[in-house]
Amino acid sequence: MSQISKNQGDVYRWNVHTNRAERVERADEHVAGFGTDLTGALRARLRTHQDDTGAYVATEFRNAATGGWEEHFRSYAKDRNVTEVVGFSSDPNIAYLVSNVGQDKSILYEYDIAKRTKVDVLFQHKFSTQPGSPRSARKGRISANSSRSITPARAR
């Protein structure tokens, strides 16, 4: 039987020059992952849990004013609806999400965290689902896959 450390899943900042690590976020038993912006700041996290409806993944964003975590989306496994954070703007209130909630195909859109609203659809195809989630944001661009990148209007 393997033993898991009580610090498993915690987030550390590691200085490669001094070989010192500093814990920046402590994860509890339900935290499944974190998302960072272009500066490395923790801006989103995923939590897994279960309620009367079933198992779910909650997407939470860090409130820019208070520093606390706030749930914005809850994706139940039985519904097969997914909302995924794929990147952040330099504006602390803007995130880029991929979601299939309420529709047949996934879309990439800009989301205003403070207002909790969809701002603008950045990519949508009416005949097929997006060919792979954009997973890395660099210099205001979201890379959709290795062959192309999607540039939000604000970054142009």
C-alpha cells in the first residue's frame, strides 16, 4: 500500500538558483488541479466532489479583490457537460474557456470572471467539435493545436 503525503497536491514556487521551495497554496483533499496565468499566479482551480445529484467537477476562480476562491461552474459527470479553463488574459477578470454546455459542439469563448458572463465567442464550428482543446496561452494567444493559434480580438 502506498502512502500519500499530507502535502500531496500543494503548489510550490521553486527557485532554481537557490534550490529553495516556498509553498504558495495548500490543496485540500478535493482539489483536482490549478490553472495559472501568464505570470504564474494561481487564478483557477478544479475541485471534485459529490452531492445528491452525483459526482461533479467545480471550476473556481480566485477573486482578484479578496483573494478567495469562488465557484463559477459545476459540471456533473452524468450530464457530460464540460467547462474547461484554457487560458487567461492580461486583464485579471478575463479567462478563456472551452465548453459544450447547452450545445452539441464545444466552443471557445472569453469569460468575464467579475461579471460571471460570456463576453465573446472566439471559436465555434457548426459541423464538428473543436480539434483538441487549446491548452497553452502565450503572449495573448491561445494555441488551439500545433498547426494554428487563435488570437482574441483584444490581443491583435
